[in-house]
Amino acid sequence: MASLSINRLRAGRILAIDAFRGITFLVMIFVNELGGVGGISRWLKHMPADADAMSFPDVVFPAFLFIVGMSIPFAVQARLAKGDGPWGVQWHILYRAFALIVLGFFMVNAEEGFNAALMPLSIHAWSLLFYLAVFLVWGVLRFEHVVLMRAARLIGIALIVVLALLYRGGPDGHEWMTPQWWGILGLIGWAYFYSSEFYLLSRGRLVPVLASLVFCVGYYAAAHSGGLASSMAWFYSQEPHAAHSQIVLAGVACTLIFFDATRPDSNRRRFIEAFAFALVLAVAAFLLRPYFKISKIYATPSWCLYCAAICVVVFALLYWVVDIRGRDGWTRLIDPAASNPLVTYLLPFIVLSVMTLAGLDTPEVLHSGWPGILWAASYACLIVGLVALLSRRGVALKI
């Protein structure tokens, strides 16, 4: 592999990125909890696949993807600063993508596809053991001896293998785990992989990154064109990942617009370009909507590009408030979610499994209307508070 030449980013920590990440995870917990609440506005629920519309919750997963994209240039630059060569950077990308895909793969199979009657243990106990394995393999372990740390990693890997062997799916229990829709983390893993590869090919330059985004839109459109696409299904099998990569690449482009050190150092220029980029994304989504209805479930280009446009504007506003105006005191409230994102994501699933095994549930009054909305907001805050407590105890995941 040839030497890796990537444009340098401006030095210094960008608090707005952390703020955006923290807000996204806080809202994610809130909208996930709203999923079990009835009697509330349809705009607080995910839209049906064929609705040709999107709601507030439908923008949360794209914000997740967008933040992943914003982080890619900084992550690559950090690897290069540590002395990694091209193969070292490539290995890091493959490792992170693989870990996320494994997490998503196991988690989605714990939600559906299993045969509860034939499983040797309940799916909730199976899930808890998997989360234990995750912390053994990818947790920030603080053993004094390297041998103990390696032993913990090996135990975690062995536990994942055993859990895979114990899984029973299908009507007769003879089916193994299947990708299904890969799960949220799996989808992020695939989109992260493809977008990182596009970023490396672009050499960290904005125009090739934007060209990659256009390619992903075209690839999705071609995959749904019928005719030749139907006869080349194998070639277009990656269209869901290409769709999500549109949003990740928009995040990469946003980072380059604001922080590419090779470009003029002007906040005015950055904001003009960012809002122009958002406008182009929104116009493209509008023009594509007659051909591809807005749908989160189908990951259509109109949905992807509208969400990407929203994310660009939200980040620009956060950057102006937090980094330029210095109004950052409030970000400490969401810093635990921003600094320990994987624990924040997994913790609600762990809590749900524990509560189900213990036969516990929230009171019925919290399952509908305003009490349900207030509970979802309170629960999100409780999870972030618990993550803060765990972080102080050294509990963290690093992929």
C-alpha cells in the first residue's frame, strides 16, 4: 500500500462534536423508550415504511451516523500521529467495523428470530451473558498484569463463541443466527467501513468525499432501477449500506468544511459553505422524493439527504454556540453520554434484560400519554447519570 497522504485538520478539541454526540445519545434513549408509549403524537413515533414522511425519531439514527462521519477524519489523523502507516490505519478501520457488526449481529438476533422454547436459557439471560462478553473483550480493563488482561479477552471471545453455539432459531430450532437487518450497531459498522474507505481514497479532500456521496446516491438509485439491477443482484447487494454511507459521508464533509487546516481560516467562510451544503442536500432530497419516497425503513436517498441536511445545520449552530461563543457549561450534563457512547447505547438493553428476568415492569400509567413522555425523558436522564457513575468507576468500552 502506498504512503498515506491525508489533509491535516485544525488542532484542538471541538466541543460541539462532543455536544452533538451527547445530545444524540440522550435523545436516542428518549425515543427508544417512547416506542412503548401509546396515546402520543405520531410525530413522536417512527413513521411507517410507506408513509412518505419522517418524524422527529426518524432523524436520531441519522444523527448517530453523521457523528460517526464527523469523527472519521479525526480518528485517521490520530492514527497517523501515533505513527501508524497505511496498513495500520486500514487494520484499525477493519477492526472497528468488525466489532460493531458483531455487536449489531448478536443484538438483532436477541430481538427476533430465536426459538424461545428450544433455547437452553432465556433470551434475556443469553443477552446478559453476551454483554458480559462484550465488556471482557472490548472493555477498558485495568488489570496490573498483561496476562490477566489477555486471559479476560480470551474468556470473552470464548463466551461469544459458546453463546453463538447455544443459539436456536427457526420453527424447529435448527437455524442459526442470521444478519436480518444487522441491527443499529451493525448498520453503523458497515457504513463506517465504506465511508472510511472512501475517505482514504479521497486523501482527505472535500471534493472527492462529495463525489463519493453522489456515487452512493447513484448506486442506491441504480439498485432500485429494475432491469439490469435485478439481473445483477449480487453487485447491488450493498445498497442499504451505500444509503447509510450517504449520511456518514455528509458528516465527513462537514468536518472538512469546518476543520480542514489547508483551507482558509475564516468562520464566515465555514458557515456559508456549511449552510450552502445543507441547502444542496435538501434540494437534492426534494428532487429525488418523487422517485424515492421519504422512508427510514427503506433508507431512501430523500430520507438520507434530508436528515444529513438537518444534521449539518444542527452542528453548525452547536459549533457557533459552544466553540465560538463559548457557551459550553451546559454540555457537562451530557458529557457522560458523549465520552462513553457505547456504554450509553448498551445500558438500556442491559437494564431491560435485568428487569425482564426479575419480572419487573414500569407502572401501566407510564405507558401512555404525557406520563409516558415524562417517564421517557426522565429515564434518558437516569441512564446518562448511571453512565456518569460507571465512568467514574472506570467502566468503559473502547472499539
